Amino acid sequence: MNTRKRPVSITVLACVYFAVGCVGFFYHLRPILAARAVHSDDFLVELSEVAAVVCGLFLLRGENWARWLAFVWMAFHVAISFFDSLEKVAVHAVFFALIAYLLFRAEARAYFLPREKIGG
């Protein structure tokens, strides 16, 4: 675990990822359970929600791979929005830009440095 002080922006972002993943998981699980059938798309949606939960938890721990997973998770949502509507593409793109900024600004980069590079 990173011993540096976690930026407030990373704490908030991690909590948002965790909350979105949890809410999304149970929201999408309800129709699966009601239909008593699981399709491959259902599995992928649930996997995406689990990835968001994992991102949130490990962003709090200062794991650099979680920062990249969070970045890719949002990029994936921008990409799949192209199959839906331009409005969703625009909204996801704005969120993606904000998340990328928060994850890769100097304060965040310092927080995600490997432990052996801190103070040495």
C-alpha cells in the first residue's frame, strides 16, 4: 500500500467507481435473475461492473494498475457508446476526459508511484 497521502480527487473517484460498480452490478443482476437465464452479454456487463468495483478498491490502495484499469474501463464505455447514440458518446467522452485528468495529473502520478521509488 502506498504510504503517501492520497489526493482527495482520487478518493472521490475511487468511491464513485466502487458505487457505480455495486449499483450497476445489482441493477443488471435483477433482470437476469427474473429471467432465470444468463446470456453472454449479461456476463460481460456483470464483469464490467466487477471491474469498476475492483478499480475503486485498488485506487484507494494506490495501485498503479488500478489507475490504468479505471482509464481503460472508461475508454471502453466511450467506445461501446458509439453503438447506441451520439448523446451517450458525448457524455461518456466528457466523463472520460475528467477521469483521465484526475488520474494522470501530477498529484495523482506521485500517489501512484511504486513504493520503492518513494523517498529513495
